[in-house]
Amino acid sequence: MHEHWDGAFTTKPDRFGSEPSVSAKVAAEAFARLPVPHPDVLDLGSGTGRDALFFARRGMQVVALDFSGVALDSLKRAARSAGLSRAIQTLRHDVREPLPFPDSTFDACYAHMLYCMDFALDELAAEIFSRFETT
């Protein structure tokens, strides 16, 4: 499956666009109401990072997690170009595996298109839904 997504992002790196999603804009409003001035956000299935970059531009610290190394390399280049390298950390990870972070590492968890991908709900539910309150 890595090959599929690496190939998809190699062929069309902007396949999901470069502007932040409507979901990210709504999430940023919710994150702004958190009791911390600059929340730490986990972006699950970040792809090339259009939403991660949006959050970082608003002062949030972001860990962008994705299955595709090609997508994450693209995000790293975009973050460097935008002067946001310190605000965005990338991690290649399969969300069907336990998250490699202790509980309470993040103030917020965000996922835009991850749940549209070809996962069975029970592959994600035990790890992700049990650790993060969903809204």
C-alpha cells in the first residue's frame, strides 16, 4: 500500500489541492477556543500537508502523520519554503498500528480525509477513537 500512495503523490502531488480544506478552517476555529494559546495538533493522514501548513501559519505546532513518505517529503519542502519547519514535524506511520505517542501528547487531533480511505472502522476505532474525544 505504501507504493500506491507514494505513486499517487509522485504522479499528482497536489491531488487534494493546496488551499486549506473547509474542515481545517472549522477545526482551527475550534482549536482557537482551547485553553492553550498555541495548541499541539496531531494531523492524521496529512498527505502533502495543506491543512498542517494552515494550522502552523496560525501558530499551532503540528505533527503530520501519513502513510506516504513522498507526501511527507513534499510537506517538509513546503514547510521549509514557508519558514514553518519548526512548527511542523512529519512522521511516516500506518494508522492501523498503535500511535507512537504517549497519552496527552496533543491538545487536539485532526483528520480530514483519513476516514474516507479504505479502512474498516474497527482498524481505526480501538486506537484512535479510544484516545481522542471526537467532535
